[in-house]
Amino acid sequence: MRAFPLLIASTVFSVGCTTVQNTFTDQLSASGVSIIAAELDSGTLSYRGASTQDFTIDGRSWGMASKAERAEERLSGNTYAYGLAGSSLVLQSHSETGLAGVDFDITGPMAMSTSVDASSGSVELSNMSGFQQVSAQSIDAQDLYGGVDLLATSGSLDAEVYPGPGDSIRIETYSGDVELTLPWGQGYDIQVWGDPEYTMEVEDLGFYSAATAPAYFAGVSGNASVRVDVFVTGGSVRIDSAW
């Protein structure tokens, strides 16, 4: 695994705030790799699937404060590493103080699963096939093909998922809205547990049986081969169809 010293590469100024950062870039072979395994602290992980046999990694370690000296001190508390381990691309980051973090922006093969724990950060995934398991503050996941287990702990969750027969979809938020898009006409066994203080909207996905109660929805369509469970606290729910 590659670990890096933290060198100040650039300073970005905005009104009342200074961000000090260093950037890094790398390219690794994706041959034999099938999963992104990440344990991350503050920051953002972005992964985009593409027609490639390599991982292109662009990153940024940053610290923010009202004064440059304080921002540099926060930056110095960041550590990060990444590398290949067997069939995994492993990512790690840690920030000792608030208002600091490490961002990873990765382009790699579309056929890739994830196991990501981003305790104080956000995760963005797009154009991927496999099983995506993510826990983060907020999640934006688009054009995912396969099953997912997504948990947003303190923000919103927006996901567009195209499951196959037998795949499972689990969506949960502790304090945020959910917007889930699924293809119309597949075989679903879906249950949604919402928050009675917020709205719930579920579009007809071709259900032949449905049941509703306050902050609850259940529906079955086709052969019910795809299980969908949605749990939402502290936010609204909207489930749309993708044609």
C-alpha cells in the first residue's frame, strides 16, 4: 500500500476562509481487481465506471480555517494511503480534527463492487455493475447495475438502481431524504418504512398487489424476485420508475 507525506501544494482563498491542500494523482492496473474496499474519515469518495483496465486516482488532502496557519495545522493531521491487495483496491484516510479531510476521485472499470465505510464523508458512485455496500453521511449513486446496501447516516440518499433477478436492494437513512429510482416492470417485493412526520411517494412499478398504512408501503410485482427494503428516519421518501 502506498502512504504519503502531506506536503502543502496549494492554498485556496475564499471569503472568510482559507483552504490549504495538497493534490496527488496515480494510475494502477485493475487486472484481477473486483472490489473497492475503503475505510475513510472526512472527505468525498467518487467512483465512475468506464471502459478501462486501469484505475485513475486523483486526490486532494485539505484543511480549512479562517487563517492559513490554522488550516495548515488541520491539514497536517490528515493521513491517507491506497494500494492493491489481492482482488481489492484498498483506500484509507484519517483526519485528526474537524474542517479537514481527504477526497478520492477515481475512474475505473464498470464491473466493480464496493465495501465502503466513510464515517464523516460523502460517497458518489456512477456507472457500476456488482454489489455496492456503502455507509456514509450522504450518498449519490447513479446507474448502478446489481444489488445495493446503502446507508446515509446524516444526509440524503439519491440512488438509481437497475437490479437483476435475485438481487436485493436495501436503502436506509438516519436523518435525510431518500430518492430511489428503479426500472418499471421488474419483479419486486418491496417494503417502505417511512417517517410519519415526512411525505412518502411511491410510483406504480407495475404492482399487482399493494398495501398502505401511515408511513408504510408494501407492493409486489412480477415474480417478486427482487427484494427491496427502504427505511427512512428524519426525511421524505420518493420512489420513481425509470423507463
